[in-house]
Amino acid sequence: MPAASANPNPAFDCFCPECLAAHETAPEALKQPVLVEGEDYYFEDGLLVMTALYHIKRGSCCGSRCKWCPFDPKYELGATNLATEMKL
């Protein structure tokens, strides 16, 4: 089966039987977190919007100009300092 993303990570993005079996036995640190709708994300006008809480749990800015980026400097890939106030 094809990879699930443009930058495939064999530990997470391949759904062939071998990779699925390997994922099931992977250490917890390598497994993807379970996302909770309303807490980690929501849908707005058909778009998936990640919440500030999701980004805080993620630990750093993804650099994708997310609506609720909680980091300072805002939108800077890899930023880890939390902004002291969020501007809506």
C-alpha cells in the first residue's frame, strides 16, 4: 500500500500487514497519540483546526501558521517558548 503522507515515516504511515504488526509491537514512545475532537482539534468550515492545547502537548511550533499557535515567536518552526498572551 502507498504511504499515507508526502514525507512517509515507516513507523506510522505504511498500512501493509508487516508495518501494522510492527506498529502494534512498537514501544509506546514511537506510537502516535490518540487525538480527541474538541480538545486537540475541531472542524471549521470543513477544515481541520488544531487547538493551542494540541500544540502545547506537541511541544514545539510546526511552522504551518496555525490559527491557535501558542508559541513565541509565533509560526517559527521549532519554537518552544509559550507566548505569555494569545491574541485572537
